[in-house]
Amino acid sequence: MAPAASPRVLVIGAGVVGLTTAVEIQRALPEAAVTIFAAQTAEDLKSTRYTSSWAGAHHVTLEGPGLQRDCEVDTFKALWALAHDDPSVPLLVCPQTEVFEDASKADFMRKNLSSFMPDVKPLEPSALPEGCTAGLSFTTIALDTPNYLPWLAQRFRAAGGTVVRRELGKLSDAPLDEFDAVVNCSGLGALTLVGDDSMYPIRGQTVLVRAPWIRSGITRSGSDNWTYIIPRKQGDVIVGGTRGIDDWHEQPRPETASEILARGLKLCPALLPEAKRASMRVEDIDVVEHGCGFRPARKGGVRIELDHVAAPDGRSLPLVHNYGHAGAGFQMSIGSATRAVDLLRSALAS
């Protein structure tokens, strides 16, 4: 069968991975008609089921050589260029500090980041918080996720894309006879959509704080906890974090929120207005909201590969998988999208 002159492509999922992939399809295949099916979109009220809206998010990686790191490097370079080319995009170029209780992790991160991130340098011992043995600083990108996601959606629609609010329990629920290819960016939905039982949630809980004077990030990595402060371009700050493996609890836990704020304030007293820092009272932090979401993790890591699915009309459609990014969806988004679209383009041309 000859390839369609104007292929009809269905993208399943409208999180950061789905939206980025849909935009990349439009860029790489301008003749394609791209439709997104999603139960929830960037314009919806926040929900634990739409994890992208709860993400921090900033670009920091501890990954060694491999697919994930390659995607993260490509994404960083693209976001860096975007932030400098278009100041209206909800991205913040900002200093980042990482401190560790385990010095070997700091050394690994420094060597890993030095090849592609600017301003990487070790911290002097005098700059380390109590209990930390090493650290480093560099310049990175922080994403204002509640605004970046609608920005992506608007970009997709402006290029002629269509978003359909539709939940798919399984892949056969989609009207496959109306499309020439499918791209699966369903995240945790892959559990039922394609029966991938290697998917599991990593629950993350955060607190959103109003602190527009904070324009740099800091993360402390310890043996039993992990604390981060991530600024956003419009003046809010995300304070976290937690990693609850296989934890499906959908509401923020008050006791966890209190513990997050206590850790956050100890790491970054600037969460308080200057006039209130002498007290160091958690109650004086200007809390905007509490949130939690499920990072779509996968045993074996991200899945970016070509598959096929039978349509009711007898055709075998290319099915490209792009899911399982866990907590790295934003910082892998562009790199994984370009790889998924390369697979799609080759499949459509064959």
C-alpha cells in the first residue's frame, strides 16, 4: 500500500510528552493531519491523573550514558535556544545549586553536566549546608508548567491540530479506521491502553509558594529524603518532594505537606519574606496550593519504539510508543518526541 499523501495521525495523551510529540509531528510532517485524543488536557482543572500540571519542573539530570540522557541533552539544548529566542515562552533561565550528603553523587553529576550545561562548578565546603559533603552549581532551565502546557497546546492548535476530549480504555476503543498511524503517549494509561504491566506510579507531593524574589533553584539529596526549591517565571515557587512508589493516594496528605515545608524552609529560608525570616516559622510561608501527581514510571525505562496495530478495515497501522518517562517527562520531552517522530516518519514512508 502506498503511503498516504496527507497522513492522518492520532496522538493519544495530552501531557507534556503528548503535546510535544504532536507539535514535533507537525514540524517534521507538515502535510500530516494530527489529532490528539485525551481524557484531560492542559486547560482542565488540575488532577492527579494529569500529572504534567503538577510537575516542578526544571532540567536537572543524574543519568549516565544511554537513551534517557541523550533525550535530556537534546531537550536542554532546545529549551535553552527557545528561552533565549523567545522571551514570551514560560521558561526561566536560572542558577541551580545541588547539594549532596553523598559526595560521589556530586562528582558524578558534575562530570555528567559539564558536557552540555553552562557554568558547572563545585561548591566550596563553606557553602554547604550542615550534613552535606559536596555540591555544585550551574545554570539551567525552569519550566512554568501551568503556563508551558497551554502554550504547547496553543501552538499545536495554531498549526491546525485538533484536540478531542476522549478517554480510551484500550487501544481498540479508538476509531483506528479513521487514521493512518498512532502515537501512544499515554503515560500511566499504557497500563490498560496497551496492557503494559511494567508501568507503575511514583507519587509526588508538592507545595506551591508565592515568593517572586526567589530566582534560583536548590536541591538537597539525602539518604532518606529529597528536597527541592524550583522557581517559576511568574513568581511562584514549587517546594518538594516525595517519591511514593506504587502509591495511588490522590489527595495531598497534610502531614506530608508540613514536612515538605519544614525541609524546604531549612534549605531555603528565603521562602519567607525578608521581614519574617528571623522567626523561621513555616506558618509564615505564603502557600498558594497543595498538589500531588503520579509520575508514570516503567520497569526498564522509557519506551520509544515502533509497533503495529490492526485497524478494523484490515490495515496494519504504525503504532509508535513514547511513554514511561517517570519524573523526567519535561526534561526528556523534546528529545523523546524527535526520536518517536523519526520512527513515525520512517514507518509512513515504507
